[in-house]
Amino acid sequence: MPSAQVNGIRLHYDDEGHGDPVVLVMGQGARGRSWHLHQVPDLVAAGHRVVTFDNRGIPPTDECPEGFTIDDLVADTAGLVEHLGLGPCRFVGVSMGAYVVQELLLARPELAVQGVLMATRGRTDVLRAAMREAERALYDGESELPPVYSAWVRALQNLSPATLDDDRRIQDWLELFEFSPPASGPGARAQLDLTVPPGRLDAYRGITTPCLVLGFADDLVLPPHLAREVADAIPSATYREIKDCGHYGYLERPDEVNRLLLEFFRSRSSPPADLKLG
């Protein structure tokens, strides 16, 4: 896995395929390799050059345990694009990664052709603030949940009833979660301090890049009404909602997610505002 010196840190990345470039930005506590199970193969097969990377805070990228801001993550992403000579290109982000892409579309619009925002939000509501505070308290208390219990909680938080109620599928997920826990080092703790400040939805009205916003119907972590708010704020955005998937919708329903990505990429232009579909 190659690395680049960007924005004052060492950033590890993967670069596969040829053609129009797509940069995939991962969410909190996860490595960029999470995209490689489903999204990278389909995008490469469709003729795209696909770049994934480990965000600041997630080894082997520098952890920066002293803390960082969303602006740092935006600058990291932009720096990697410039280092590789990709711009202007397409960006796809999920969860925290979608927040990074939204802010990049405001700060560096010249780097973007299109943006895809999955499981996103433009504000921090009471329940999401409580969840983040609970995660920080758990980490700072130096408590370590038994892996089997942590896997169960992770499944309930991130998967849909369609998966939870399927014995064969949920068994596979529980085993995966138990033996592949999310990052838990000081850099991952620093990511927990990244929150959406007030007023960002109004700011997103200034985004001019064509965007596709995807909400996952059974998402408990970032429910789809928060994603729809982002789509409503961005003048050039289309909203689509995918059923039978939770926060890990890009892994639960990869065929549908990838179909919508490629359909949007082929359009190359912003759809009319009256085509915001649920």
C-alpha cells in the first residue's frame, strides 16, 4: 500500500484501475479497504480509476492523537487528489466521509465533477449528540466490551431488520464483527470529537457540484431524514433512499448502491430539482 506526504502527514492509499477517477472517502473508525469488498471491483469493471485511503487517525496513516478538525480531513483529501493528479474527479463519501466530501465541495469545488453522499447529515441532533458523547465516555473510561457483546451491539446499530432476522446472514455478520473490530486507537478517539456545527445546512446551499444523496431506510446511526435535509439544501442534488439496509447499506445492499452510483456517474450533469426521489 503506497503512501503520500500530504498536508503535513503520511497518508496511505490504494489506487486501482484506469479511466475517469473516483475517490472514495470512508467513515469514522474504518479503513479505506472497506470499499474493496464491493464498490472498488464494480467501479474498476465499469472503467474507473478508483482511489481509497485511510483517513487521518486510522493507521497506517498518521493517527494525529493530539486531535484534528474536519478541515484537516478535507485538506488531506484534496492533497491526495493533487498529489495523484486526479482532479477534477468524482468523490464518494459515507457517514463521516460524506461530511468530508460536503465540506470539500464548498472549499475546493474546482476539484470535483460530481459528489455522492451516503448516510450523511448537515446538523447534529440530540440523539446523535448523545450517541457521540456515550462513545467518548466508553473510550475515556478505558472499558473494553467483550468482543462477542461488541459484535452484537454493532449489528443492532448498523444493520437492517432484513439482515438481523435472517439467521444465516446475521451469523456471518456477527462473526465478521467479532473478529474484525473497528479501530480503537488514539486517532480513532480523535475522530469522535468531529461534529457538525450549527449552520452547515445553510452553507450547503452554496454547493454547485452535482450531487447524489443516498439515504439508507433502516439507518439508526444517521437516519435517512437527515440525509434528505442535505439533499434539500444542495440545489443540484438528487435524493434516493434504499430500503432494507442500515448504516452499512453500502455493504448490505451493494448491488443497488453500485447501480445508483454508476447511473449517476453516467449522467455527468445535475438532474432537475424536481427529480428528488424518495
